[in-house]
Amino acid sequence: MKQRQHPYSCGIDAALDVVGGKWKALILWALSTGTQRFGDLKRLVPGVTEKMLIQQLRELEHDGIISREIYPQVPPKVEYSLTERGVSLNAALVPLGEWGNANMDHICGVKGVAAPVH
């Protein structure tokens, strides 16, 4: 598990420490529709390796963002879902996603007029 720096310089610093990187926000988005099994998450987060998905899920669980439920059956069944803290973090990411959608053409370098910034 990665060590956390403390104190953070601001709230953004702390939030980015929890959700930073390419995969965590995408995992949160995938879990926003409800509880998912590992295989479902692997399909919903294209490009992520199994090793990276496992690592990111462990870190999100450690930070109290997701919960992991293991069902004692053969083969074992494991489900992941957002905790209350995860739901609130996902809600905080919605405006960021909206900004990304509105500015995607500009970010990708497509010529044309970018969406207006408010």
C-alpha cells in the first residue's frame, strides 16, 4: 500500500492523492451504476490490466472509497461497490467529467471552435 504524505497543502491535494492516476476515476465511474464483479469492472475499464485493476481496487478499498464483499462459494464470488465516501467522491467528479466532455475537442487538438467556458 502506498504511503500518504501529510499534511496536504490543500483539499485538492488530498483528493487527487485518493483518485489520482488514470484508472481510479474510471473505476469509480464503472461502480456508479451499482455493484460490479471483477470481470465486469475489467470490461467496463478498457485497457486496464488485471494487475493494475487489483492494485487500484485495493487502494480504493484501503481509502474507504469502495467496499469488497466476498461470498463463500466455489468458485469464490467477489463484488465491489461504492461506500458513502465513494458516492460523494463520484459526485464531486461529475463536474470534472462535464468539463472534459465540453472541452474534449480542444484537448484532443481538433481544429474548430471549442465549447465556451463559463
